[in-house]
Amino acid sequence: MNLASIRKDAFAMPVHNPAYPRPPYRFVHREYFIISYETDFDALRAIVPEPLHPENDLVHYEFIRMPDSSGFGDYTESGQVISVRDQQGRLGNYTHSMYLDDEGPIAGGREIWGFPKKLAKPTLGVDGNDTLLGTLNYGTQRIATGTMGFKHVPIDIEAERKKIAEVPNYLLKVIPHVDGSARVCELVRFYMRDVSVLGAWSGPAALELHPHALAPVADLPVKRVVGARHIIANLTLDIGEVAFDYLAATELASTETVKLAVNQ
């Protein structure tokens, strides 16, 4: 490969056979099971990166089935999302953890946007005819189990569409340098586009989290479940933008410190 072809063609690893195609990605019949629960507010403040701030003491635990996603295929994921306020005071979602069972979206999600993805074994389906059941195993160990009455109460489809389509999503993206230091350290913002909600329901719900050294979902403990939603939607995961560059901010702070010392 010459220099021109490398610059033109390289966009992901491995360069000759990338683990995923270029974005954006379209999801058809994407199924969400989201359990909202109260947790320890100090624990949230310890993990939400500035300049974001936790909006309240709620965590939204998600199980998501993606049976038809362009480029990524058929897979399932599970993780925790936190309601935050951004630099402009807007309400947003900060994704704290994600566990899934497919190499392509793990690699693509981490490298492009900075999704905090790790390999695990999540499931989402109907159990015993009347219960929506989400589970997450890390290796052989069960670390999360969520249940909800299946389609008990229909909820406002347009309100759920707005939550998916209009609220900004935030990620902390870190890519290391060859010396092990951070080469990229950014707060990334992205939106879901072309969203259509096919159905949305609520019902009685329960959530159980178990401690694990390498999948610490229980570090945000469940104090009380406050609600749950089951949503089926079509949508496009759009490309992101840099909302805050931590390395540039560090360089600027260092420069200002030097200027201050010289002036003194």
C-alpha cells in the first residue's frame, strides 16, 4: 500500500478486512426493555464525567434486542444509562456500561463513538407466556435479571419517539497511544435519526443485579424500581460529534498556567 491508498481507504481495523462497515447503521424492529431505578447519588457523581452532571438519582437499565441491523447483523446488548445535564443545560443520556454478544458492534461501537462495550451474554425474550425477561451473564455468572409484565399497559408512542430521537446521547471515548497514554479522550455526542416507534408498553417490573469484578453493574445498586418500558422501534444510529476534548482542555490549562507564572 502506498501513502495515498492508506489515507484514502483506511477507516477501521484490521485495515485489509475491517470488523465492521462504515456508518451510519439502520436498525429494524429494535426492541428495548428499560427498567428505571433509584440508586446512590454519590455513586452516580463519581462515574459521570464532567462537564456532564447527573440529573437525579435514576439509572435506566437496558436490555436491547437487535434482530436486523445493517452491517452488524443480529445481536443483543445490555447496560446502564444515566440521565444528565450537559454544558448547555440540556437533558441528555450518558451511557455508562454496555455488554453484548457480537464482535462487529463491539469493535465499531468502541472505535467510532466510544461506546463502553464488553463481550458478554445478554438475552431478551418472553418467559412463561406472560413475562418479559432480560438477563445478562458475564462468562458463566448471572449479573443482571430484569422482568416485566408483558404488554400490560400501552403508553404514548409519540412521547417515546421523542425520547429516542430528540434527546442527545453522550459517551466518554478513550483510545490509547502506542505508549499506553491517551491519544484520544473525548466526550462524544450523538443522536438517533429517522425514528419510528411501532409499539410501547409499561407494566410491573423487577430488577436484580449481582456483584462482579469485571462487570460491576451492581456498583450502582438498586434501591427501588420506579418504572419500566418495553419499546419496539426502527431507527438509524447516526455518526457522532466531539462535545468536549479533554486533552485539548488539559493543554489549554497548562498553557494558561505557564502564562500566569511568566506574568508573575
